[in-house]
Amino acid sequence: MSETADLLSAAALGAFRLNGQFMHVAEGLAKPAGITAAWWQVLGAVVRDPLPVAGIARVMGMTRQGVQRIADLLVERGLAEYRPNPAHRRAKLLQPTRLGREAMAEIVPGHQEFADRLVGELGLDGAKECVAALQRLSAALDRLDSATEP
């Protein structure tokens, strides 16, 4: 393979591993609140403003079907509710209930403690550099993806 192909493979494998590591950490943080990392991810997307399922999928980089399945479970468990969407009759908005907000709030102390440990490991400037590199890579992939769409 060429150097560029090797770099793409290394970036992808690194991202897959990083995703697994973040999901492992997220599962540990979410568990005491009685939710999963995936539920936390969907609730987190709508904690400030309600969104339709397709909007959550776009923001979180998930499939619409996957978000729909999780959203329905959250509603079934009383952690979220569907609300009318003034912009679209059929695409209801998802928003957390009081119970959903309480579950999210329960995660905050563990999240803060882990964030402090991670930044302690990387240093503040190092953590900022990591975030900037991930954002730069994501933006480049977005640009390339949109350039190939018809």
C-alpha cells in the first residue's frame, strides 16, 4: 500500500479504537444513572433543544434507524417524550422528561471526575490539541463526503 493509504488505514483504526474506548468509559459513567451509553448519547443530543430523530442522527453521526430505536426505548421508559414539531407534521421532536434530565444530572459528577483525570494525563494544551485534531479530521471527512454526493 502507499503511504497515503497507510495513513488512512491508521487514522480509521485509531478512530475505531478510540470510539470503543469512549463507549467503554461512557458505559461506566452512564450505568449508575440506570442508562446505557447509547441512551446517554441520544438524551445528550436533545438536552438543550428538542430535535427530530433525523436531526439527532446527523448531530451524533448515527443512523436514523438506530436513533429511532433508542428514542422509542427512552420514551417507553419515561426518560423522553415526543412533542409536536411545528416545522414538520410527521417528524416529532424528542425531548427529555424530568426523569431523563435527572438521569443526565446523575452522570455529571463522574463525567467531571473523569474529564479532570484525562486532562491531567494530557495536560490542558494537549487536550485542546487532541480536540482540534479530531475536529479538523471530521471536517475534512465531511468535505470529502459532500463532494462525492450527487
